[in-house]
Amino acid sequence: MSTSDTTSTDTAGPTGNSASTATTAFPGIRATPDSISTGRRTALFDSSERISGYERSPEDLLRFLTFLAASLVVLFVSTVLTKSTVEFEQSVVELVGISSSAAIQILYGMLVVLAAAVSILTVVVPLITRRFRLFGYVVAANLLAGLLMGWIDSLVADSTAVTNQWAVQSGIPDVGPDGIVIAQAAAAFSVFSPFITAGWRKTLWVILAILVFLQMTVTVHPPLSTAAALVVGPLAGSAILLAFGRPSSRPTIDAIITALRANGFSAADLQPADVDARGSTPYIATLDDGTRLFAKVLGANERAADLMFRYYRRFRLKNVGDEPPDSSLRRTVEHEALVALSARDRGIRTPRLRTVSSVGSDSFLLAYELIPGRSLDSVDESEATDEVLDELWHEVLLLQEMRIAHRDLRLANVFLDDHAEPWIIDFGFSEVAAPDDLLNADIAQLLTSLALMVGVERSIDSAVGVLGEKRACAALGRLQTAALSGATQGELKEQPGLLDKLRTGLALRCSQDDFEMVPLVRFKPSNGLVLAGAVAITYLLMPILAGAPEFIDVLSAARWQGTISIAIAVFIGLMGAALALRGASRRPLARTPTFLLQFASAFATTTAPARYGGDTLQVRFLMRHGLEEDEASQATATARMSQGAIHAALLIVFAATVGSQSLIRDGVNSQVLVRGGIAVAAVAAIALALPSVRRRVSEHFQALRHRTGGRVARLFSSPGASAAILIGSSLSVGMHVAAFQISSDVLDLEPGLAVVGAVYLVGAVVASIAPTPGHLVAIELALAIGLVGVGVSAAAAVACVLMYRAISFWLVVLAGWGAFNWLRTNDQI
């Protein structure tokens, strides 16, 4: 038998390696306790299985990325939010501090002894046990953790003055165990973990917890240093394991044979299976009676790889039906067993599941009957007869009627036995009670896989002949690369144009000249690179150019409670945008969904060039609420134009106010202002000199004029609609000006409302020509240059702009992700 695993397998590994019972609710399937546990709970190193090799594990990559993100958060908090950090640290010291001098002296002595013992034993134990590779890991991890902590301490040295006054009064020196010692202990324990037994792993982390508690309780070192050490240490340990490999955690042949025997299957031989199995490790077991089983083993590596794969898909794709990972590896295995048994019970040809069992310390196996034959991707085209194709689609039809979505229905997961009958295998990524979208995706996947083998015409004929036109044609919207497995996408590269021919052929067969592709891609690689580059330039380079020390000082002195007012202003502005859209629509719109739509539009804006993603989403929303496409486009354009008119009117008012206040005569650097204006004009002229930019601006305004048509005049003949549009547009624009003004107030800047408003409105116009998602980089640079031009220091200007954008853009985008999912779930878009 040949098999393949899914592109991803839901895994979330079990804990520990003590003897545990793998139970199952499936009749006829026995599960046994972990037969590999030796019962030697006091042993430091696991001697039940010899190390068979070293491998770079997805577990270490996942941990490295997790602790890297945590380290960046700690670094940001400690260097930027210093005022809040000091208050928090003071609260921690008061909470855990001990006033008794005698108790402090005793506990400090315990801390020194324990820290010294840990530092010595983590180095000596590998040497006396002749585990020289582990010794090298510990030394490298200690060096890396020490360097990282030293660098972090140098950055945050002046950010806090919090000390434990009780420790100072008790005469505790400041040269004792510090954050570096904690980080090195955490790093050493991280590299020890894959080498030792579960009991000792828990013991080491308990020791680390004691070290952390004592360090925070009886030393003069600030709690922030300890917090940094707790993420830097595991980061260093994970980096070493990722670079040089950890002991392989895959169960040995003997462990798998023992597990099979404990389930009543006495295996005389077990050999690795040479098949396509990317989500598990496959084996062929020969029993004493000559029966052969196919066993697939899943472990912690699969769990970590699946977790990263799922988060990647969730970030990049939408509408693909991915569910959250199962809570444990056991639940994953049980889910696959459930689907396999359900499918077989309803008459679908799939191998019989014989047993489910735990293997070794952190793995499980599923054993199936082995069916003689080959996977369909390995047979000659001549063997894929019309009868075979029809039989295969009949099996798919049964799955569709049972609402089981296979979710990886490619030829590698179709098995052709010795009687030329197709079997469907590998339900590791399947879903029961599946929605139509997932069922249609199965058809699209199999159609494409068959077309790669037997051609477009035969693939379409066999599918339509068995499924019927209605069911087959429902897959049209998912005949796109994002809906297909990675293996199928690779094969399509060798036959360019085949997917287009398949879509065209199926559309003609279904008499559907105009059909809508299901939106699946949230981020294209090119958009992701543009977004990442824009974020890096804006939020890393701008503070450096403005003067990093001064930038940090400005943020440290900020009145952060004022950011709540910024968020409220942005919130009211979004309410205004929702009101304007409701006024522009000829049909009544519910308040809450229309308000959430504004958040979702901001989120969609980051996934498409300029702002067309948000506009398209609003059009779809209006169409869902009964408007024709032209009417929906006109309503969206009308709301946009009214906001543009309010924008222009406010700009005139603020410009007149600034002029009447004799701004330049009152001390603003006129040279900087003039040069800034010349620079802005030059950038605009250069941009408009480019044919592509000029064409895009022209097309945009022509589209607005065409889409509004006579709608504006008709709307403003209605007093209610007029009031809603004007009030909503005024709030939408005015509250963003207010939010920017509050940002300057939080930092104690004093340009005044008129000046700040003019800077914002001019900057928004200049940035509108930028093709980046959400106008990233362009609007930040335009606003910062504007503030500098009216006399604000570069560091303060950058701080003001980034604070405003963090709330008005990134916080809204984050909330927009939830709003987008809610609207989609409730069929609002």
C-alpha cells in the first residue's frame, strides 16, 4: 500500500513521557499504555532509547520565533514605555519584597548557592557523563545568552531606577546573581530539555522558578531585568538547538513494534515506507501471520510544523476553511480515526483502521490494513481508464453526500488496487459536517490533479458525468492556485496554462461565461514584501534618523493616558464614516454592521493597493443589503466625495486661520517651511510626471465621477440623506484631525489646532498618491515633514506621527480583522 499525508496535520503534542493510557472511543480498536516507559523516573538522561541522530526540529523553530517576538516586546516596553515600566516594577517590588532583614540574608544566601550550583552543574554534568555535544551546546547557549543580556542591559541601563529598598537596607550587594545568571540558567535548561527525562525537565524548570522568585525578592536588581532574562535565555537555547540540531524524537523501530504487540498485533518485521508522507513518518509492518499493516506515526515535530503552517495560512489566505489546531496530538489522532471510520461505515473505499496507540514519550500511531496496489499518481496514464475515473468520482460523490471534506484530494491520496478499483486514503486533514466551500474545494483539487494526468477534457467529462453539472460547476470559483495543495501547484508550473484551460473548459460546459472567483489570498508575496519594507522604513528608520535617544526621551515623557482620547476620536470618526455611508445608500442599513464595516475596510485596505480593497468591501456589503452593483458603487463614491469636500473645506479654514495668526512672523522657521513646501511640490510634480501615476490618478477621478453619476443631486434633494452625509463626513474627517491634535497634546507640543490641522490635511492629500497599503511611509513622512516645517523638533514630530498612526491605523486594522471575520461569518459581505 502507498499513501501520503496531508499538507498539514492538526497536531498539538502531549505532555510528559510518563506511562499514559491512549484511550479511544472507537469500537474494535484497542489502545494501550505507553510501552516504552521504563519506570526509571530518577534517571537524568533517558536511557530507554539510544540517540539515533540529530535533527533540526520545527519545535525549536517555533520556540525561537515565539521567544524572539517576546524579546522584542520586552525591549520595546523597557526602552519606550519607561514611565509605565517604572510604576509596574515598583508595584512588583512592593508585592514580593520582604521587610525582615534576617529573612533577606538567609534567602540571599540560598540564591547565591543555588545559582552557583546551577552554573557549575550544567557544565560539569555533560562532561562527567561524556556527553560532549551537550557540553558544547551549554557553553554556546551561555555565551549567547550572556551577550544578548549584556546588550539589553546596556540599552535599558538608564530606563529604571527601581530597587528593592529592603534589600539595600539589609546590605545586599548589587554584584550578586543578576539577569545574566537567570538568562544563562534558562538557556542551559533549554538545551538540556531534549536530552533528559520528563521528570527532570520539570525539576529544572521548578529550579528556575525558584531562582526567579529569589532574585526578584531579595536582590537589588530590577524586575525588568528578570523578565528580559526569562525570554532571552530560552531564545538563546532555541537558537543553539536550531543551529546544530537536537536528538531525534522519532520513535525507534523497536518502540513501534512494542506498541503494535501491546495492541495484539505481533509484528515480525517493520520497515520504513517509501511513500509521499509529509505529515507523518510511514512504516510497513508484517505480522507473524503474514498480514501487512500500514502504520503512520505522528509526534511533536508534526505538531510544531502544523502550528506554524496553520498560522502562515491564516495570515496569507482567507475563505479556506482552516479550523484552529486540536488541543493535543491525541485529539488529532482521534479525529482522523473518527473520519476514517465514518467514511468506511458509509461504504467509501478506504483502508480499515486496525489500531490507535501511543508510541514512545510523545508520539502516536495509526495502523491501517495494507491494500495491495499503488497510488494513482504513480501509475501509467493508460491505467487511468474512464471506468477508473468514474469509480473515483462515485467515491467523491459519497463523500460529498456525507459532507466529509477530504481537504487534500490529490492523486497521491487515491489508491488503485490490484483490481483497478480506486480507494481514498489519508483523512488526517479532513473535516466532518463540512460547508459547501470545503466540498467545492475538494472537487477543484481533484479536477486539477486529474487534468494534470489525463488532460482537461477527460477530467471535466468524468466529473460532470458523475457529479452532475450543478455540483461540478460549483467548484469553478476555487479553480485557482491558492485553493490547491503545494504539490499540485508545483506540478502546474510544469504545465503552464493548464489551470486556465481547465477553468475555461468547465465554464463552457456549465454555460457560465461570467463567474466570480472566490477571494482566497489575503496577502500576496509582493504585497507582503511591500508592507514589510514600508513598516521597517517607517517604524525603524524614521526614529533613528530623527535621533533615537531624543525620540525615546519624548515618548518617555508622554502622558500616555491621553491615548485613550485619541482612540475615542478615531472611534467617533469611524461612526461618522458609517453614518455617511448609510446616508448615501438608498436602502436602510443596520447601524452595527455598517459601523463594523469601517473597521473591516481598514483591514482590507492593507491587503490591496491603495484603498481599493476597502471600497470593494463596502460595495460588496451594500450589494448584500439589496443594492445593485451600480447603486452600491455610486453610494460608496458619494460618501468618498463628500468626505473629500469636507477635507478641502477644512483645509481652507485652517489655512486662513494660520495666515491670520501671522504664523511665520511668530517664530516658525520660515526657511524650513518654504523648503518643505518646495520639497512637497517637487515630489508631487515628479510623481505626476510618471505616466503610471498620472494615469492612475486620472482613472480614479473619472471612476468617481462615473460612479456617482446623478446620485449626488438626488441625494441632496433629501434632507435626511443630506444631513447624514454631511454630518458623517464632517465627523470622519474632523475626528482624524482631532486625533492628530490630541497626539501632539500628549507629547506637550504647541503648534496649535489650526497648524496641526493644516499639516494633517495637506499631508493626507500628498500621501494619497502613494501605492502602498494604507499609504504607509507616505503619510508618516508627509506628516513628520509638515510638523518639522512648523517648528517641531524632528524627534517630537516622528513620535507624534507614529503615536497617531499606531492608534488610528494599526489598532483599527487589528480590530478590523475581527470585524471582517464577523461580517463574513454572518453573511454581511
